[in-house]
Amino acid sequence: MVSEVWVTVRTTGTRWEAEWFQQLLAAHEIPTRVVSQGIAAHFGCGVPAALQVRATDRWTALLLLSPIDEHLTDEHLEEPLDATSEYSDG
């Protein structure tokens, strides 16, 4: 029997945050698991957790969880690519 390889794509300071990311990836049909990384220091303190995905889904998950590039705004997307654009080769 071949076991699946799971890799950590995100660590969080609280379990609820990892579970929130888990829901986001589940919406894209990416299997995940949340692994606790310790115990809470006192009542009300979050438990650190790691979000893991199968190795085959690693890059898709990282892309979905990555922050949006702030350099590209709606303003830039509406500009035509011409000689004066910062994205053109000329």
C-alpha cells in the first residue's frame, strides 16, 4: 500500500485560521488536513497549526493562498498595453 505524501503549505498562530484556509481550498476540491503544533498556553489562547495538502496539490494550494500582487490593480488592468506602458517590452 502506497501512502500519500502530505506537505505543509501554511503555518498559523491559531487553529481557526488554518481551518479557514482549509475551507478555501476545499472550495477548490483540494484535500487538506490541519495538524495542531502544540497546546494553548492558557484558556483563550490560540493553538498553532499547520495546513497540509497532498504533494500533488502543493503548487495549486500555494497559488490560491498567496497574496494578491498589489502592483497589479484594476487601474493597471484597464490600461492598454502600448509603448508607454510599464509592462511593454519597448
